[in-house]
Amino acid sequence: MDRAAPVTTMAEARKRREVRAPGAEEAFAVRAQVGDRLVVDGIDGHRVCEIVRLHRVDGSPPYVVRWLNGGHITLLYPGPYARLVRHSVRDTGGS
């Protein structure tokens, strides 16, 4: 089975923005799409949620997410220990 790999962590994206010249940060910022997943690492393991709605058209935070271990929906601003996993492209079986 082909699984999507983590793109980057939010901390890595912030570090890249700090090193770049003003205005260049947009090219390195993490941008999500509906269906992508966020994995949030913590001291008691990790939690996974799916992005169900974007508040901004450019895909930047905050995100409306559905947590996989309970199904509750919440607004999330990812922290430095969150990583984005891109949604794999599904075969639509059509044109």
C-alpha cells in the first residue's frame, strides 16, 4: 500500500521562514488541503486528525479538523510538534 510521507513539521517551516528574506516566507510555509492529516506528537504518543475545512484559501492555519480517535471536530492552530501528511490522490475512475 502506498502511504503518504510527512511533508514537514510546523517548526521546520517556521525555521525556514526565519532564515529567508522578508516576502520569501510564503514559498516555504506549510499549506494544507482538505483531506490532509495532521499528526500531533506529545509526551503520551501522537494524535491524528483530518482537515475537514480551511479558513483561508491559501491553506494556512487555522484548520477545522476531525480527530480520528473520537470523531470530535475542533478548530486547530498547529504547534511546533505537528506535522502535515498529504492526502494521497484517489482514483476517481473517470476522465
